[in-house]
Amino acid sequence: MTESSSQNANVVVECLRSWNPQAIAEVIELRDETTIVLPRELLRAAAEHCRANAKLQFNLLTDATCVDRYPVEPRFELNYHLVSIPRRDKVRLQVCVSGQDPVVDSLVSVWPGANWLEREIFDLFGVRFNGHPDLRRILLPEDWEGYPLRKDFPVEGFRDVPSTSDLFKKSSML
């Protein structure tokens, strides 16, 4: 008989609460997936605990994503998808970050694979990661202005782009 993901999630929640009672702001259970919402200042320490604790063994970071909730504050929601291969378990750690101060600790020291994921989030959303070894653009040119996955980024971008109506006016005059 196997444990349900809800029972596995309870183990994770109990371990994190016994480690630090303030570590968990909220637990969200939806469609057999568990999301643990953490305070921003405890993210790296909680991630280290999830990796090092013998009961948890979350040895793989499969993904890190960002959601822009503009105009709601806190604006950004960072989601880290963790897998424990030995325990055959998964969990999501979530941190909410203000649009006025979009900074969170890097998890590269915990999972080296976070390097490229955090660079992508920085490049597209502008969230900065304290302690990241090489935080620079990864997809866009270095001179790109703004962060294109932010909801307030103009559809046309910040660069001068000719409008199609101007192009049609020129061709009709010929």
C-alpha cells in the first residue's frame, strides 16, 4: 500500500514546522499537489532543510517559475518544484515578492540547476536573486529595456516601432 500525496505533504509540513514554526505561512492542497507558502526571508534556509533532512530528501529542483499578479501586491509569486527521488514525492515551495522590492535569495547553492532557471526569471520578470553567481540576461540582448513577461510591459515594447497605418499610407501615396 502506498501513501497518498496528502500524507507525504503532511510529513513535509510537519518537518518544516518542527524546524521553524514561522517557516510556513500557508499550505495549499489542490488536485493532489501540495504548495507550501514561505516567507521570503526563510526561502533559502527552508530549501536547505528540505534537501538535507533525512525524512524529506528533496534532492531535485525540477523547475522554478514566476507569476506576475499585477496590479495585486505582493506582485510576484515564485514557485519552486521539488522532487524527492528516494521518497517518490514532490512538493512546491512558493514565495510572494513585492513589486517595489523584487529580490529573493538564490537557491543555486542548494540546487546548482537553479542557476539557469533564476537567470530566466530575472531576464523576463526582473526579479533579482541575492547570492546568484552569474545573474545576467540569458534570452534577451544585454541592451534590452524592461522585462517582457511583466503584465505592465507594453505590447509593442519600449522601442520605436512603426505603426502599420503609417506603412499603408506610404504605399498608397506611390
